[in-house]
Amino acid sequence: MERMKSTLAITVVLLLSFLSQAAETANLQKWQKGRGWGWVWGKDDEIGSLNEMTDASRLAALRSVQQGKTYDLGVTYDRNSYKWPGHNPGEIISFRTPEGVKRQGDLPAIIEKNSSKTAWHSCAVFISDNVATQIDGLGHVTKGNDDHWYNGFRERDWGGNWGIRKCDATTIRLIVARGVMIDVATYKGKDALDSSYEITPQDLKGALEKQQTQLRPGDVVLIRSGTLRYWGETGNDTEGKIKTHDSAGINLDSAKWLVEQNGAMLIGSDTSGLEYLPRDEDTDAYRAKYKSFIPVHDYLLVEQGVHIGEFHNLEALAKDRVYEFCYICSTAKIKGTVAGFTLRPIALK
Amino acid sequence: MERMKSTLAITVVLLLSFLSQAAETANLQKWQKGRGWGWVWGKDDEIGSLNEMTDASRLAALRSVQQGKTYDLGVTYDRNSYKWPGHNPGEIISFRTPEGVKRQGDLPAIIEKNSSKTAWHSCAVFISDNVATQIDGLGHVTKGNDDHWYNGFRERDWGGNWGIRKCDATTIRLIVARGVMIDVATYKGKDALDSSYEITPQDLKGALEKQQTQLRPGDVVLIRSGTLRYWGETGNDTEGKIKTHDSAGINLDSAKWLVEQNGAMLIGSDTSGLEYLPRDEDTDAYRAKYKSFIPVHDYLLVEQGVHIGEFHNLEALAKDRVYEFCYICSTAKIKGTVAGFTLRPIALK
Amino acid sequence: MERMKSTLAITVVLLLSFLSQAAETANLQKWQKGRGWGWVWGKDDEIGSLNEMTDASRLAALRSVQQGKTYDLGVTYDRNSYKWPGHNPGEIISFRTPEGVKRQGDLPAIIEKNSSKTAWHSCAVFISDNVATQIDGLGHVTKGNDDHWYNGFRERDWGGNWGIRKCDATTIRLIVARGVMIDVATYKGKDALDSSYEITPQDLKGALEKQQTQLRPGDVVLIRSGTLRYWGETGNDTEGKIKTHDSAGINLDSAKWLVEQNGAMLIGSDTSGLEYLPRDEDTDAYRAKYKSFIPVHDYLLVEQGVHIGEFHNLEALAKDRVYEFCYICSTAKIKGTVAGFTLRPIALK
Amino acid sequence: MERMKSTLAITVVLLLSFLSQAAETANLQKWQKGRGWGWVWGKDDEIGSLNEMTDASRLAALRSVQQGKTYDLGVTYDRNSYKWPGHNPGEIISFRTPEGVKRQGDLPAIIEKNSSKTAWHSCAVFISDNVATQIDGLGHVTKGNDDHWYNGFRERDWGGNWGIRKCDATTIRLIVARGVMIDVATYKGKDALDSSYEITPQDLKGALEKQQTQLRPGDVVLIRSGTLRYWGETGNDTEGKIKTHDSAGINLDSAKWLVEQNGAMLIGSDTSGLEYLPRDEDTDAYRAKYKSFIPVHDYLLVEQGVHIGEFHNLEALAKDRVYEFCYICSTAKIKGTVAGFTLRPIALK
């Protein structure tokens, strides 16, 4: 029986392999080589390139899984976790505790006639929607004097007091797609890329070649700088290692190469902001050139409608040399939030 | 080419079907028919029945997907969403806005030399870890004068100010498993089960038979009361419909039947608490009998180590008569929290 | 010795009485009978009519105290306290507790070598700046398409993400002034004024005459509707009594009479909003007439620069028939907040 | 007329001076020289030494005011303000704004028929009850394995989830009392006392003598280290000056001398914790000697029932050489909180 199952399993794998090869040649719906996407999905669209997912593309991604092994790409967040200082701090606070419920005595109806002495814990959480493992929504970044975001949604029309009213995180589709990890750190022979290291298209090509991986249109592309090797349990960056390496990232050319030449549907990394941040002494020239302090965000989120993944933990994938996988992620369904946060994306191989 | 692909696809489906049949006969590691689990995973275990997942079980669940269609089982949360009144309220508040950043002027270094007028949104979120679509962690509920939870972890040892220090939500494994939906509401001919309707094992058996579904050990079992047909956009229960139907749920016998006879690895529903809540006039007798106000929680979380799913939106599955699927869920990785909350579990068919 | 002290004390009281009579005839600096104030304090002014306080006016108010008895005009706030539903809810949560500090073990350096087993409590507070006993700042209410507040400060110039940047609560001067309570409820023979009772200048004059009190320019005027007799311990309005009576208040004529004819420097009451709110059926006509849903707020805060006091507990003053007193209040010094909240103003007689 | 008023005023002042001299010899109710207070106010008492205030004592303090000039002893708090790192961070966030209300459109009934375009601001505040200018309540600090605080209230009896249920900040009486400032910094010839400077009784006596001030039983005693000269606008301690000087404070001998020999009813300072904190290298010996990391807190709050004032801004008093004044303070009336915070105590002279 076991041998029979093995034989069948091998047959299935071979057939699936064939089918998925076929799938990868399929054209995406709106992507154009050399141009990427842009505001091509209609004036009400809040989804961007994630519109490219279809039953067929998801099925192909799922069918590529051959082992059933999971990798948790999320990092653990607590009050001390490293974050960009411009975001609000966080506290997870015991709100109800067994002792507290019994002492407080505010719910006698629940506590009485309870000879098993049952009680409960719950927590109140004060948190930013831009911490730990994230997917930036298409309304995170704005441009222009009219403060518009993806697809031309303007603050004066779609802002509000309780987050954004177009492209909030509830519009980020459930993501099931082929994932590719590009291990630039290993390619460059580094534990983690140097501070303010600028990842170029040449680096991406070199790393892909070294690891013998090919990109396909519609991929979730995750780029490894090695920064998260320093996250530890909860990213308490007392020695400044995360902060140091966090400024390594892709430049605008790389973002364009991934989107326009390769059809990357979502681009992420293991840093807090994906993109290269210049050294202090280079900042003025950089901003003068790109007219923005975050040109890659502008390009991907606002112009192309391509979501950005941040602080994805790629350490275990790198260790196991897993470069292709099925990427699955769903963001918290909290209205108004601008990003999926404290995520645990799954890589399945 | 297309015909060839179709033929191959059919072959694959048939083979996969055979393989998954084989998989379902596989024994779980620790589950015993007639007893379920209990504290069988070692004294340090924080995971409970989710330990039963293996590469093989995940692969079988993934391979069962034949179409690539996704169902989002999460409901959208905002400040007005229905929740148990004992949990803290929530606010999602615009923390940074394009206009606000520019007016506040607190970050000149970021705003200067920014001729594209790039800015951003972020939100501060004050929230309970027990709202919207949830998976209760094994430390949510406690029993006894020593306030212990699953596996004997005691408040005096593992409590704290910032949530629980054993069995917090970061210990809830990435879940990829066969899911089964039992549509009790349809079986009983109701839009939604009556207030305080007690779902018995007979109801579960009857519904399973009607929908021709078979449970297998290791399943994620989701029970539909129909309550979430009233969620609307964000669960603003102005007419009290959610509150009314939310008291329908399984009784202790049903929980035992699912775990001890059927090996259910996780049990969920479309209500805020899964279990039957008696009418006011029946409350005293109920508590006297069961020694607890939430005996199903006691049994599943504390005694059996079986996680509970809450407010899972099963409406679309019911409409499409999808009773078997691949269930995938990952909870926010926030240390100390006692439950996964505002989730978007995925059902894949 | 005691008799000598008594004699002297009487002499002092008489002399003080003469002095304070003299003081009351003193002209205010900018107030004009028939016009009140307005934007008369210079283009940078954030203080409004509270500019009228001087050393002399404070001294006179202090000198009027003859007994040293204090009345606490604040009501106690907790998570269940009645508030206008448009404000955010509140939670006071134990953040550090002796048991929690010891169990959490996050501060070993503090806990070690501590044979007295010293520990501490602290709370995290999530709260609105518009709850319980308040003084509305001059930036609370805005008017016009340019969203300007007192003195013409505009949102586009002085808004921000973290509250307002002109006229925030830190600009509310320490208040030491003559206070007068006008007990309209007693005058009208009511425990509390009826729902949507409209307090007219005639009511104010009648009540003042009945209680034999005279207003003087520069007074803090507090108007009693009787609503706070229903506050109980923490304003948990389960029976809806506070909500019912909270709509009684002064109309615009009364506000004008107090400011323009009498020089009231601050006007408060024992309701959440001071002003009359019409019944549902009268709302449309009311708004059409006044062009605002809160014309008294518009008039006092925006046009006149007169602060508003809310939820001042006047029950003990009424019981003791104390109509004149020294009013002392200082608001929390939290930058950006738009009102002083959870205050305990002091009435001294 | 003016001359007549002046003559009378002088007479009053002289008479008041005589009366207040008489008042100061009055015995306190429970204080004993050489012993102070302790748990002398009955087993239910939550007030401690503030019980000593009487109408007469308040009247005397008020009558001592000769000028009507106010000093605001509070410092301004915002998200960047220096605080002890063990307390939770804070955010003041614009919750409703004129633009936001109009865009969000959640309250059409309020916004419609509003041709004046009236709208409003409010803020949501997340804050610690131990920040900026404070008065520690008698339940802030606990001792012993039973975690008891003042008067023997124990955590197991009077703890809870939402702050403390005995001696919370709502029990801190309205304070109107004679205040004395002891300017130790000036006495020692320093801008601010050195880091970890230990203020001894000899320093206090020397400073009092230099400034020719006499303590009287029942005084609020405020000790100046000079630390708050570095607060600036909001205490953003980027250069570490506040942190450096904040460790200067009174030692246990000084606390005892103030309470037991002088009847100080409340003791405060311009640092975050009043008491001397040893240098790192002295910490072990210090704790071994005193059995606590905060022996002055233990002594004052737990043992004596004497409240502690923190971060009182004494700079203007020092500049004007005002050593005696009427001290007036009322704390926010928020149930469960353990301290009055973000206060603006008033010094009147």
C-alpha cells in the first residue's frame, strides 16, 4: 500500500509540474511588459495588481506545494519591538485577568454560580497599523498638493477621522500566489547587507542566477537583506543592529525592473520599508534627484498599485535554501487601517 | 494543448482523491477515540491539539483544493461592531495624515526637499484581542481557585501585566487543515437558529447526513447558526439581531462528540462564543448543572487543549453549499494576546 | 485670646466686604456692555475673556471666602460614565500591579535586592478630552468653510494630527474668580428641569432675584438644571435620567444676556453641553433659525472668546444655598487637548 | 476713595497677619512630633495626612495671599515628555476634526441643516497616570509579600483590573494649604543639583535659614533641585539633562525630619520621584541598607500616609524668591487611577 501511494504521488508531482509550467506562461490580465500596471483597473478600483490573482493562479500556487512544510514569515511584536519612530508606540495590557475579574466584582451575574471558578483573560491593545510584519495598503502613501493616493483618491474626498475610506486594509485581497525569495545578502556574501546598501537590478539578477530561480509574472517577490537575523525574540533593538541594517533596500531601478520587466505582483523584504535609504550625507542629493524621501513607495503604491511587504522574516527560508514557495497571507479586517500589520504570512513548500 | 491539460487535470484530481482518502485513515498522534486529547503533549506544551498537524496532513488539505476559489471567513471590524460587552471598546484613529503631517511640521527632515509632496497615512488602533473573527488561545479561559489554564499553567506563575506568558496567540500554529462546515441553520430550516438554541449531537449528525459530509480526525469543524447573515458591513447591531441569535450554539455533549468521537482539532462557529447560552430563566439551573457559565470553553480550551473559532463568516460557504475545504489561518503575532482577532481565515475549494 | 481673635476676625470680614464691594465696580479691561468681548485681545490671543483676570480680581475673589469650606464641583469618571456618544470611549486599565511586576520579571534591576518586597501600581488611561467635568477650550468648536475657531485660527494653519496648535487646553488660564450659581431648577420648582427645557433670560433673572444674588462683570456663572442629581457614583446612566435632563439648557438669548449685559467671563452648567437642545420634532426649525446645531457654543467659544464649563456638580451648593463663592480651577496641562476634562473645580465659601 | 481703600487694605493685611500667626500655632489633629502620622485615621481611611485640612487651615492659607498673583506649578506634557521609562507612553490624537467630521459623514443629523458649517475638534488621549506634574496617591506603592499599601489595603482585597479600589486619585482631597518652597539648588549654589545628589536634613535646614522661612505643621513642602529648568516647552529631553538631574532628591532622613519634626502634610519636588536615587555603583549597598529601591516612597506613602508631589515646576517661584504661598491643587477625578497627573497646581501669593 505504501509503495503504491509513493508511486502515485510521484506521478502526481510530475503531472502537476507540467500543469504549472503551462500556467506560468499564461498572460496576466492587465500587466504590460515594459509598463507594469498603473491605474488600469477602473476608476473605483482599490485593489491594484492583486486583481491579477485568479482561481487558476491560486490553484497553480497551491499545487506547487510538494511537502506541506510551512514557514512563518512573521516576527513577534511587543512593546519594545523596533519600529520606525514616527509610528505610535504600542502596549498590550492585561484587561481582564482571573484574579482581577474576581476582585473587581463588576460582573456578579457571570461570576456567581460558578463552582468551577471559571474566569478569563483578555487584553487591551494600543498599537500602530504600521508595525512588525506588514503589507502596506494602497492608501498608505500620498503624493501631490492634493494628497492623492493610488487611483487618484484624494484626501479631501476619502480621508476621515478613522483611517482612510478607500484602499484600507480590508481591501487587500486574500493572497495566495507563487512566492519567490531573492537572497541578496547571501549573494553578496554578507550576514546582512551594509547600512544604506542600495540593491540594484544587477544584484537581483545575480542573486536569482546564483540561486537558479526564475521570476514569473504575478509573483510575490521577497528580497532578503538579512536584517531580521537580528530581530531576536521581539525585535528589542538595544544594540542598534536592526536600525543599522534596516536602511539597505532596493532602489527605484530595481522596483521598476521587478514590476515592468517581471510582473511582480507584490514586492517585500525583511526591512521596515523595503527601499534603500541614503546615508545622511547623501540625503539631499537623493531627494533632489527623486523629488521624494521614499521614491520606491511612491512608485509601487501610488503609481503602480503594487502592494509592499515589510519585515517579512526570510531567515528560515534562507537557511533551507527555499527560493520558491506558495505565499499565503491575509490581513486583519479592521476598517480604516492603512496596512496589514503584525502579520504571519505563510510560505508553503 | 488545452484538451491535453484538461485530461491531465482530471487524472491528477482522481489520483489526489485516492491519496487524500488514504490520508484520512491515518491515525492522529495522540488522539484517542472516546477520550480526545487532554494534557497529553508534555508539561511544557502550549499548542494542544494543533500539534496534530503534520506536513502530510497539510499537504492533503492543500491537495484537496480543486478550483482555487477562496472564501474570506472574516468579518469587518470597526468601532461599532458587535462584541461581548465585557471586552474593551475599540477605536481606529487617523494618527498621521498628509495634511496633518504637513501642518504639524514635526518632521521637517522628512518633509523638506520633497517636491513630489509625498506624505502618508497611519492609524493608531485601540482594540480588544477578543473582537470580530477570532481563534481563542489556550490561555483565554481559566479554572479553579488557582486560576489555571490548559496544561496546568497557573496565573501566579504565568500571569503578568502584559497579557499571558504561556499559550499566548503567538503560540497558535499556522493552521492548514481540512475544514468542514456543518450547516445546522439550513438543516433546521431557519435563516438563523433561534435565540438560545441548543445544538445537540443529533443536530450535528442530522446536518452532516443531510449535506452528505463526513468528519475525519484532525478536521477544523465550523458550525453555522446563520447569525452572521446579520453582520452587514461592520456588525453595527442597531436592531439587536446579532445579539439575539448569538446565543445559539453547541452544548457540551456536542463538543464532546466532536472531540472524543470525531477528533475535531479546532471547533468554530459564526457566533461570538460558539457555545449555547441559556435564556435568563434557565441560567441558574444550567450553571448549577455545569458548574460554569461557559462549560464548552472550559472543556475545549482548558481540558482538551482544543482551540475555538468564533465569528467565522460561513454565509458564502452556505450559499455555495461548500461543506469541505482547505482551512488556512494565521493569527497576529502580538506577544501576550490571548486570542487571534480580526482574522481573515481562508477557505479554499 | 480667642475672644480677641473673634473680634479681629469680624473686623476683617467687614473691611473685606467693603473692599470687595469696591472691587465689583471696577471696570473690566475690554468688556463693553451691550457687546461683550469678541476678538478684541490682539491677533495672537488664545485666551479670550479669561484675560480679564488680574491680581486684584483674584485677590477679591479669595478675600470673599469667609469660612474656608470647599465644594468639589467635579463628578467621578469611569468607563461607564455618561458622555456624548460622539466622543471616544474610555478605559482605565491597571498597567503595572505588584503581582504583575513580580511575575512579569521585566525589571529585575528594580525588583532585586528589595527585601521589603516593594512594588507599585500604575494605570494606562485611554480617554476622551471631552468627558466628565470640563471646560471647553476656545478651539473646541469651529465655523465656516474655512473651519476657523476663536480669533480666526484656521484648520489649514493650526490643525495637526495631535490636537490643536492654537487655543489648546494648556492656554486656559488658571482660574480664580468670583463664582455665582444660578439655581434655575429650584426656581422652577423642579428636581431637574424637563427634557429640552429652554432657559431664558427671564428664568435667569427670576432665579437670581429669588436667591438674592447679583451678577458682576467678570463672574464665573454656573447654571443649575439639576441633571447631576442623577450622576450617582460614576454617571452610569442605566435608566436614562442623565440623558433625559441633559437637553435642558440656556438658549442663545440667555448666553447673550449673560455676556453682553452682565460680563460673564465663563459660563457653565451641570449638563454635558450647557445649551438647550430641542426635541426631535423641533430640530429642523431650530437649526434653520440659528444656522447651527449648537448656536450657544458658536457664540461663546468662537465669537466671544468665552469658555464654557460643563458637567459642573452643583448639587451640594444648591443644598447649602451657596450662590456666591470663589471659583478655582486648573485644567490638565496636556498639549493639543481641546478641553479641560475630568476636572475638579473648587468652590470656596 | 482709592487712598481710603489702600488704608483699609493695609489694616486688613495687618490683622490677617496676626490671625494667621495665631492659626499656625494650632495643633494638628493626629500628628505627633517625633512620630508623624501612620495609620491613625481609622481602618477605612483612604486619605492620610490630608485629613488634617480644616476650614480654618484653608482659610488661613487663603488669607495669607496678599497680592493675588498666581504661579502655575505644572509642566506641559506631550508625547515626547520625559517620564520614567517604566510608565506607558502617551499619545494625544486628533479624534474629531472639522474636516474629518465633514468627510467621514458618520453624523449626518448633526452636520445637516448647519449653514454656519459648525464643526468641532476632540482628542483621544492614551496616557499614563504617572506623567508630568503629579501627586502620588496612597495606593501607588505597595510593600510586603501581601502587596499592601497605606492602611493595610491588600492587593488580594482591593486590587482589580481597572486600577485600585482603595486610595485611588479620586480620594485625594482638594488641597488648599500653606505651601513652602525650599530652594536647595540655590542654597548649594547650583543651577541644578548634581546627579544623585542626596539632600540631607542639614541641607533643608540650611536652605530654610538662608531664605528665612519657617515650616509649620500642615505645610505642603516643595523642594527645588532645579531639574525643571531643563523642561523647556514639553520636556523633550534630547540632551539628557532632565534624566541627569532627576536623580537628585531627599534621603530617608530628610523625609523623616520633614514629617516627624515638622508635620509636612505633603512633600513634593521638581523631579519625577522626589527621592534620592544612588549612582549605579552605590545601588547594591543602598538597597541592602534600606531594603527597598524607593525607601522614601515606602515611608511617606505606605507608612505615614503622606502624599508625594512630583515634577512641580518651581522655577518661577525661585526666580521671584517666593518661599511661602497658598498651594491649591485638585486632581483629575478618574476612578481607579493611582496618581493625580498632568496637574497644574497653583501657588498664590
